[in-house]
Amino acid sequence: MELLAPAGNMESFRAAVDAGADAVYVGAPGFNARNLARDLRLDEIAAMIHYCREHGLKLYLAANSLVREQDLPQVIETLAILEELKPDALIVQDLGVIKLVQDYFPALPLHASTLMAAHNSDAVRAFTDMGFERVVLARELTVKEISAICKKTKTETEVFVHGAMCFSYSGLCLFSSFLGGKSGLRGRCVQPCRRQYTWESKGGGKAGMKGGKKGGQDSSGAQSGKGGYLFSMNDLGGLEAVPLLVEAGVASLKIEGRLRTVHYVSHVVRAYRMVIDADAGSSFPSVLKKARQLAEKAMSRKVGPGYFLSPQPMEAITPYHSGNTGLHLGRLETVNQKKSGCYGTLTLKDELETGDRLRLHLEASGERHSFTLQEMVKGRDLVEKALTGEKVQIAIPADLVPAGVRMIDLYKVDVRTRPQATDAEFGIPGIREMKDCVVKAQETQRRRIATICGEVCLTADKGARLLPVDKKGKGDGKPRATPRKTGPVKVKLPLEWWLKTDSLKVLQDRLPFTPDRFLVPLDKTTVSQAGQIKRYMGSGVRNITWCLPPLLFESELAQVQKQLTILVRSGFKSFQIGHISQAWMFRGERVHLSCDYTINLMNNQALATVEHLGAEAAQLSIESDRALLADMIKGSRANYQHIRKGLTVYGAPALFTARLAARHFQYDRVLLSPKGEAFTMHKKDGLVRTVPRRPFSLLPYLGELRDIGLDYVVVDLCNLPTGQQDMLALADRLSGAGRVAKLPTFNYLGVLE
């Protein structure tokens, strides 16, 4: 079994190798899903690859960010150079990157990133057909589910066993992007799950936590009306699960942490090396105990087994704790300004040494500030080291602590730098030699890069001969509405529009507008009423599209396939897939396929991939800004792609989609962020969704969207009230009649990072 370690820099790489890793993964510069302070340079990556090749190890590159249309030229250049450098594999998420590799750089082996959300054996088989040699399974699976997938497939699987856990399902978190355009799927996450939230009281105020304590709890341990760090997952620690994963047939155990310190990498890799190498006999408990002690010193968050042992791990979140990484040294008892500087007093919960890296956490605001400890006083003496239980004063940069602030926690996030072997002493090739190697690769590939960019990317020449926009059935870009007299407004939009609803009542009511198509989520309730829908809709049944969810677990596959067969035999011919692997469910069937925005399409090569798989229409990424949409559509037209392009323009999308239904959650109650943004949580069909209270709306920009070449738009009423007055208000928004309040525009008027 392979032990796969992270490295965010050359020091971490050396630490991972020295601690016993069989393989190391690092980020591909420019398009990896971690917002590192500095991407590794290509010459550093070349040195790592050379070292691993010489020592029987493997080096994988995480090229797992979503790629925007405007990023394609740089991505093509990087892929061309990487092909020359010959890493052991690329870990990818973006469908466009996959197509580029298969079409132009087939010598690069591919691994499917966990962001591709492989939750079942169908997904693994689909990814195998797409050319992947290994699939990194979703982090939300139990050992039992992992074992079932491994038994039904022959492709290598990889599983995260240690490190940070996302609250939302991988690949389905929109929260960071919704709050300010920083996409988690592009490695720019601002971690809204780590913030403190409060429940709105019945009177409209905040029902928060006082003093950072737990607050009232009921007999089950759930918090009663209090807020806290409601979504902040504890770290995954899977040491106990290693034997079970070996037995399940997993090929590689992966440690998360390209943003973590050298100290963390060294300790965690050594711990897992010990457990993997241990015999399963009577000595295993003692080895496991030593490994735990080693991992506990890695300065991570509180750890737990994640989903390995249960689909509902009740201790996965500690809501009254901030979820900071590092060792909690204690809460500052006093903060005093002296002539010599600012000093904080505390009783240490762990040993501390000058030169250690510390982080202040200001409980009230949630702010975090890091600094290196330069001075420490015990009694009246300056000391370099203090032990657990000792009371000390530490020097704090004065600008980090606003006057009057209380409740400041202190964490140790890294230890004093210790002397390390140099690259030369370690046997890593010199950077100058590797720079020459990279320059040679660039020169070798220069003409080829230009040729590929000319074929794939939007150029001035191709811009002059775009595939014409099909304006059939479209107006002049302005909404039309008949003057309101006594009846409801009848709306005609400037382009085709689809209405998505999870309320069958909406299909049966007489609406004040007539969409071109209805989107109906496929679930137990809606499928059971398919016959009723067909009878009510009559010939309009051809305008019904059934929407598959983006998440299907192994236990659900057979039932969903049976439901699809029944729907097709009943005359339904239009389906929208929520995950790329679901296209395989319709092979051999004469149906019309479209893609939901959860497929995450941000470039023309990704569109070409889904078109090749049989999709006739596809929603572009819901995260897209105005410029990205225009560029993507132009790129698609420049490459003469005929797939119809759509966009969700109104709705309250799930910002978090989670498996965990924690005891402290309060569903359908208003939840407030530190900045006063309002959300609610809903639980349905085994999923917990966190949605904004106010929908976003691009309805005022429909004419503009039509003019850039969009073919259809989606108005999504899921997660929103759908009473008669709500429908009349929506009709006003659609028609532009009357005065309506402004709504957020997601990223459309901003910039997606």
C-alpha cells in the first residue's frame, strides 16, 4: 500500500521523504486547488521528479483547479512542459484539462481528484472509461462504502486518511464564491465554514454564545438555541482505520496538508508509516498508541475518524471551539501595554519556545493574526523556553491587539526552525541544473504550444469567424409584458427559459407566466407522482426534464436506475445530469441530455467533453462572472461547438451540501454570519443544505446574456417559497413591471477568482 504525503515547498518535500512517504504530491503552478503563498516553480518540481525517479518514489502533481476560459493558454503551456518533465501522474478535476491531456499530452497519466466527487462505483467506472488510472474517492464515504466500491471496480483507488475536512461535499461548495467571488473549486476558499455563526432569535436578534462557552445543552448534548462554530469540522485522523482500508483494497492512503508546516508533515507521515508497517497481531495496539502520540504533536485541529466508521459521526464538529489549527496554548488572562511593548499573560497548556510561530484568535470578531515569538518572560527573567503549566508573559506585536479586546486565544502553529539538511546534502539536484532543464523543455515545446493554443483558444483570427448565434425564438433582448389590468402578468422573455421546482403544486397551478420547460428534481416523491404529472401536463409532458442529483451513493444506484427505466418507458425523454458519470446511465437510450451547473463548466474544452458524451445542452458554471461567460461562449462558438448553453439566473442555490446532520443544527431557522448575512439550513433526502435567505437574480441582464450568445436561462424555485403571491412577485421580476427590491447578482458583476 502506498503512503502519499503532501508538500507545499522544498522543505516539506524533504520532510515527507525522510519520514517514509512512498509518494509525494505537490501543486501544479497556476492551477491547483490550494491558495499557497507561493506556487512551486517548475524547476523545483523538476528537481523533485528527478529525486523521486532516482530513489524509487513517485511524484504526483495536483492540477485540480477549475480552469477559466482565459486561463487556457497558460494551462496548455504548463501541460506541455510537464509532459517533458514526466511526473508520475496529474491529479485533475476540470473536464477541459482532461480533454487537453487526452488530445495533446497523452503521455501524462491522470488521477481523478476528490473534487470530481466519486461517491459510487458507477463514477469510478466512468472515470476509468475517461482514461483515469486512479480515482481519489470522496471524503464523505464510510469504510463499508469504500470496500463495496473497491470490490466492484478494478481501478486503483486513493483515500484521504488525515488532515482538514470540508463541511460540504467536495466539489459542491459555493459558499466562499457566493460571499465574494473567491471560488473554493479554484483554490481560493476563504473558509466560511470556520466562522462563528449565530441563530436569529424569535425577536429578530442574535442568539449567540457568551464568553465562547458551550451555552445551554439538552440531554443529547445538542446546543439549545446557541450559535457557535457550527460548520467547523474537526480534522480527519484515520490511524485506526488503516487496517480496514488495507482490507478494503485501497491502493493509496493520502495525507492532506500542502498548506501545513514541515513539522506537521514530518510527524503525520511518520505516524502513518508506523501503522502501515506494523503487523496486525498483538503488537498493533502499542504501535497505534505511539502513532497517535506522534500525530498529536503535529499541531493540527482536534482529530476524529471522519466518516470512516459512521455516515453520521456525531463528534465531527466541536461547535463551541474555533477550529483553529495548532496546539491551544491557552487564553490570555491580561494584555498590558508597557513602554517596552505589548505583553500578554497566560498559563501554558503546552511547552513554548522563542522562535515558535503563534496565532492569536480574537474570539469576538473571529480575526486571526500570526507572529513569531521573539521574547518571553517568566517571573522577572527572560527565558527561551517554558513548560506546560508555567505562567509566562509573551511579547505581542502591538498592532495585532485592538484596545479593549478580551477573549484572545493563543495557538502554537509551528515550532522554532531547526537546522535541516540542504538540498545538496539530501541529494536533490541543483536548481540551476533544473532551470536549464525547464528552459530546454520550453524551447522544445514552443511551436507545439502555439499550435495547440491556435486550435483550442479564442484568437483574433477565430474571433472574426465565430459560429453565428442562433437567434431562433429570441426577441430583441427586452422583456415583454402585457399591461396588468385584472389578471396576472403574461411574460415573454428575450430568450428561452426553464423553470425548476421541487413543488409539484407549481406544475398544477395556473401560473402567471409560461416557461418553455419545467425542470423537476428526481427523488422518491416526484417519481412516485410521475403518472400524475403526465396526466396533468398532457402533450406538455415533452417539456418536462427530470434532474438527477449530483450525489448518489452506492446503495442508491440500483433504485435510481430502475426509476429512470420507468420514466423512459412512460414517455419521458428529457433528463439533466448532476454528475458527469450519470451520462453512462443513458447509454443506448434515445433521450435528450443536458447538464446541471454542478458539472462545473468554465471553458470551451469542458463543454466539448460533455458534448462528446451526448449532452445537447449544458448550464455554465453558476460561479461565472460576466467576462468569463462571454469568453466561454465565444470560445465555444470559435470551436464550432453546437451544444446549447444555459445559465441559472435566479435562485437560492445550496452553498453547503453536506452529509452530516449534526445535533446542534436547527433546520429552517435563520442563521447569521459575523457580517449579518442570513442563511437557513434544510434537511431532505439525507442531505443538509445551507441556502441564502435572499435569492440572487440576473433577471435584469437577460438581454445582455442573450446578446453574448446564451441559449437559455434557468429560474430555480427550489429552496424558495412558491405561494400565489410569491409567483406574482416573480412575474413582476420576470417582466420588469413594477418596483422590486434589488437582489444580489452572485459573481456576475464582479470577478471570479
